[in-house]
Amino acid sequence: MVEVNDKSQPGKIQSPDGFEPQFFSLNETILRDKLLVILYYALDLLDSIAGLVALWSDKDRIFIEKASYGLGPDEINYLHSFLQEAIPNLAENRTISGLLSQLNLQGQAKTMTQKFGAIMTTPLEIDNKMIGLVTVLRSNSAKPFEASDQRLLHSYALLLSNLIHNTLLLYQLAERQHKIDAMQEMSSDGFISIDSKRRIVSFNTAMEKLIGWKKKEVIGRYCFDVLKICDSKGVNLCQTKCPVAEGAEGLCHINGIINSKDGQKVDVTLSYSLARLPAGEIWAVLGILDVSRLRRTKDLRSMLLAAVSHELQTPISIIKAYASILTRPDAHWDEKIFRDKLMAIEEESDRLSDMVNKLLFSSRLEVGEFSLNRLLFDLPKQAQKVVKRFSAKTSIHRIKIDFPADFPPIFADPEKIEDVLINLVENSIKFSPRGGAITIKGEVARNRVLVTVSDEGIGIPLRDHEYIFDLFYRVEDGPARLVKGTGLGLYICKTIIEAHGGRIWVESELGRGTRITFSMPI
């Protein structure tokens, strides 16, 4: 029987409070197919020719058809109107027990009873709250429904209600998992979910950057094959201290070293959240924090002082040594040696001056004390000047430009953009110790220009990509740690490009070179 709680207002259809039917908009096809199977068997046993399952929509304040059999679109529309007219009658005739063909109906509802003869409906309920209706119809020539028919339909209604309830629970579970995955995906820390067999189920973007593996490469693989966690002595912690293998529950923390795809070692803290599922299996979520990054940030000041001191001391020492040699009163140098030493002093003085200028400029950038002198200028010509400058300084690199003939003039500060190109080419030379091609390439994309400086050098680890434009940041792992520098060049590039309304980014792979691209409005 359809229950209507508000007896004082029989003319209104009571809203099934506490039910959220929005989930039926998801997985519609799967839900409809399952409802249709149960409805088909109910019609067969009840000797009926048509039927319909309708669910209440809080949003539209009506019952919406979710599965039907033996009904065309027009008949479904008629039946909707029939249900809306019939329910108020049920509020006044609770003893009818849902045998709607016995009610005194008018309008479209009356038309439906004349078309199909016997019509019977019963509610679908979850936790004693109505969520919908299931309706079955017999032809005009069939006998009326009896109480035994309604009991049978009620049994099928329970099956339908359980199916809908389970679908709701599954959706809620999937929705929660989606929210968890979304939060993990937005996190700057690495997150991995693994099942009881230690296979990777989820793997967020931060983990891709941390260890270089792509999500599609690791899903379904064993976590111990991917992470290879060990301690400082090289002991494999995946074999000796894995909380999942030990069946632990709750929270657990391990300090260790994981191996990236490119063979680099990363100091991390692994935080395990372990839960036992009803079936007895352990499910775990691993939060992975890059401790080396935190340690590097903490020691930034001392690292900066050491790097700057070293970078300043080297040219000063060379200048001092050569000047002392040239001024020795007991020595007589020929013109060639004298000229060579003076040229070395000049080069080191230029290097020292360049470094001091970068330090001063970066301090001005930090407080925003710099301005742009924008002019309309030819960027390819500016790039050619940079190529000419550096080609004279290296014999193992092939430096070239690649700009289309119709590359437009841009409105920017020529000196600042030249500084950007100088820093990028200088970086490419430093990080290509074996030489190779260095290219400055220009492209036009709608109302913006893109300029890329590419090399064939040692490359940058993936986990460092998002940090290399930070002030004083230097790559400390792999071959890059042998390259001298203060970590100022790329920071200056980023600040200048962003001041022009553009952006800058890096693409690189260890051993295969680096591409740094910046874009700016024309």
C-alpha cells in the first residue's frame, strides 16, 4: 500500500524525505537493465502485459520513469499523469491496498484504466521511506488483480528496493573514493593506494614527479617492484618491514630511500594508513614525503652562502693569482704570455661582474623594484646577437636559431628579453658538457609567440621540474650536481617573462636534453 503521512492534506503527494535520487543520473544504463530484468519476471508471474518502475525526483517533484516494459512513450506519459492523480486517491482510500482499478478516477487516469483494464501499483521503500513506485498493467480482457497478486508484487518491490539501495551504496562508495582520489591528486605530496596483495591501485601526479614513473606504467604492478624501499645501509625494507605484508592496522611511519625510474635515490618518509576490509583483507594508502626537499629548503641559507662564496671566490682567486704573477719584479714575460694572462683576468672580471649583477638584479626583483622599457623590436635579430656572442666562446656546441620568416615583431623590453635568452643559452652550454646542438626556436600561436631554447645535454630529473625556477634552486642529484652555479639565472628568466604577461616552463628527460619554453603576448 502507498503510505501518505500527511492525512490532513490528501490532495498533495508527500515528498520522500531523506532520499537523494540524484545518483540515478549516474550509471543509468546499468541500473535500468537490472530493474528491467526484475520487472520482466514480475510481469510474467502476474500475467501482465506492461509495467513501469518510477522513482521520485526531489528536484522535479515528480515520479520519473527508470524502466518500463510493454509501454510506448505516449503511454508512459499517460501513466505518469495517472500516478499523479491516483496517489491523492490512495491517501483517502488506504484500505484499497493499491488496486487502483477499483478507484473512482477521472481525466487521463480514467483513460488509462479503460485502455489497460486492471492496474496495480505498490511503493518502493528504503528504510521505511518511499522512493518510488512499481506499476503493472493487465489487458482489458484479463481478470482484475487480487490480494494474492498484490502480495507477489510487494515481494518483487522488495527486490527492486534492495537493488536500488545497493546501487546507492555503491555510488556513495565510488563518490567517496573519487573525492579521496581528487584530494590526493591535488596534494603536493605523493600518494599511493595498494591492495592486500601490494598491487598499486592509485598513483597521484605528485608521485609521478617524485620518482619519474607515469600512472599508466605502475597501476596493477607490485609496489615493491616500483618503490624498492631500502634504508641507509641498503637493506630492502619492502622485504623486512612492510606493514601490509605484516597485516598491520592503523597508522605506521617508515623512513627510507626510494629509487626513481632514472635510478636516482630519494630520502622519504612513508606514512601508511592501513584498514582491514570486512572480507579480512588489508587496504593501505601511502603518503610519501620527500624529506630531501625539506632538508634542502631548511639548509637553503647555508647552501646559498656556500655557493655564492665559492662562485665569487673562484674568479677573485684567478684574478689575484694572475695579477701577482704579472707584477713579479724578478720575472720577464714575453708579449704572448702577458696578453694571455691579461685576457684571463678580463674574462674572470666579466664573470665576476655578471654574477654580482645577477645578485643585485635578483634582489631588485624580490622587492619589485624594476621597470620594463617596452619597445617594438625584432626578436630573431636579438636571438642572433646572443648566438654570435656564445658561438665565439665554445667550440663543442653548435648554436643556431630557427624562426619563421613571418615571425612578428613583439612589444617588450629588448634588453630584458636578451637577458632571458643569454641565461637560457648559458644554462644549455653549462649542462651540455659534451657539446651538441643548442637551438633557439620561435613559433607563433594565435596572439602569442613561443620561444624555445633546447639542448642535447644531461637533462633534469622530473621531480626538479617545478622547482628549477625558484630563487637559488640548484639540482643536487645526478650529473647536474657537478655543474657550478648560484641558482639565479632561471629565477630571473621567470620573473622577467611573467612581468611581460607570459609564462615559462621546462620539458626534460635525464640524458636526453632539456627544452625551456617561454610564451609572451605579441
